[in-house]
Amino acid sequence: MTNLTYKLNPMPEPIPQEKLDRLAKLETATIGHFYHFGFAAPAIQPVLPGKVVAATVCTLAIPGLDSTLLHHCLSQVGPGYFMAVDRMGDTKYACWGGGVTRMAAIMGLSGACVDGPHTDTAEVAEQDFAMWSRGASPVTTRLYDTGGGFNVPVSIGGAAVLPGYAVLADDSGVLFIAPEDLDTVIEQGEIKTERGQANEARITEGTHLGEMSGASNMVRAKTEG
């Protein structure tokens, strides 16, 4: 008989570190110029500024008041993984606080994202843990044993996410990338980054942005002559 309370799947295969190292050198905002999938809603923001994580995604889905499965599954994660927690629509109850952060840090989890609130911001800072959420809440979950899913398909800030996806999370937000897109995203991101650095140098040297982008020519074509 199928267990309808808890759906537990194994950890996904890790993405090769060489790819993650290249991904970590990019910015979500750079990739956002050409890629349109997998971006979490802007409401999901870093708890601590200056953090950058490129890792393999493991997923969790837990209902509003209950964090039983989160406590259990923290024993199965480790370095190189990023936990994406789907709160199944809840935006009030914080499942992720000081104790969860401490356990995640002990297990070497690279970071986490909650589509909902966190709590105990000071303890997240104390552990220097890379964390993204919809903000802080003083109201927390309990151990009600109502169920949930580990390494199941989830929705994070409107982005469809499967276990085994890549994640790039930084000050601009959180991006989930399907494995079949990863090589192309990295390659195009590297090209876009190089071009952006060249353009920034031109602006610093005195080139006006409107002239460089072509925007000024567009305006002049409609307003002159």
C-alpha cells in the first residue's frame, strides 16, 4: 500500500563540481538577461547579504504548521546540496530557525531556501549560514506528524523545481536550473559576463550608456527630423 503521509525519495546525484564552480562565478542577474525559467519570486530574499551558493538541489514539501519531516531529513543532507523547502502556500509559520540552522550547518549543507518565512535571524547569522526566505516571522511550526515529501517535485516562488536541479543563489535572488539546460546556461552566462565587464569599462572611460546600447539612436529617430 502506498504511504500517503510521507513520500521519501533518495538524494539526487550530485552535479559535477567543475560545473558548480563555473556557475558560482556567474550572477543570477546576468543569467536573467537571457534565461527565463526557474527564477524564484523576488519576494524570496537572502537572510544574510553577500552569500553565493551554487549547488545540487534537494527538495522538501511540508504543510503549514508541521516541520516533522524537515527535522528528520536534515540527517540525510550534506555538503554540495541546497535544500529547497516548499511550504505549500503557507506564509505565516516559520519552519526554519536556530535549531534547524545549527543542524544544517553541522551536516555541511551548502545553503537553503524556504518559500515562506524563517525565524531566529540572529542564529542564522551566528552560524553564517546561506539562507533565503520570504522574511522573518516569530510564529513557528510544530512537530505534528502530518506528513510531507522529501525529494519530490516542488514549487519555490513560482518556479517548478525537481531534486537534482542546479541552484545559483546570490544577493539578487534564487535561480533553479534543469540539468539539461545547465551547460548552455553556464556557457552563455560566461559570454554575457565577459561582455558586461567590457561594457562597464567603456562606461567608466566615458561612453554614454544610451549611445552604447543604441537607446539614444532609437529616441532620436522618433524625435528628430
